[in-house]
Amino acid sequence: MYNIQSERLSMETNSWMFVAAQHPNANGQLIHYTSPRLRRDAREDTVAFVQQFSVIINGLVHARRKDALEMGKALETSRREVVEKAALVQSQGEEIRSKDDLISKYKAILGLTAE
């Protein structure tokens, strides 16, 4: 049997004890320990406490996934915009070169020289 320190502490001190944990990346259920005295003295409240902790944890996990999803979407949108802007800059550069060539031809026709 595992040496559960919280259980040993609650037995030695005859205290009310509740410990709950959930790793952010875990796929399984949360783990919790409720001391025998707390289960005996406040069983229904303890069950409600575990359920409330579960609701909080599920909300946190959902929020992390939602934030990650939203950030991923924002990143993809930004990447798409960068590609679009780069294409626009290239197109405008080509247009400027074309107009510069046209201006040079007009100057040559008019006998103007570049200063």
C-alpha cells in the first residue's frame, strides 16, 4: 500500500483535511483525498466541494484550450496577411519599375535628362 502522507497526517492529528489535484495536461479524472473525519462530519458538503473543484478545473482546461485555439487562429490569420502584403509590395514594386521605365522613355523623347 502506498504511504499517503495526507492520510497519515489527518489520522495522527484527527483533523479535517481535503486535498485535490489535477495536472493541466492530464486526460484522466482529478485526484482528491478527504479525511475520514471530514467525510463523517460533512459528507454532503464534501461531495459538493469535489464537484465544484471539478467544475473549476474543467473550466480552466477549457479556457487553456480555447486560448490556444484562438491564438492559433490569430497566428494563421497573421501569416496569411503577411503573404498577402508581401505579394502586394512585390506588385507595387513592379508597377513602380514599370512607371519609372515609362518616365525614362518620355524624358528621352522630350530630350530631358535626369539630374
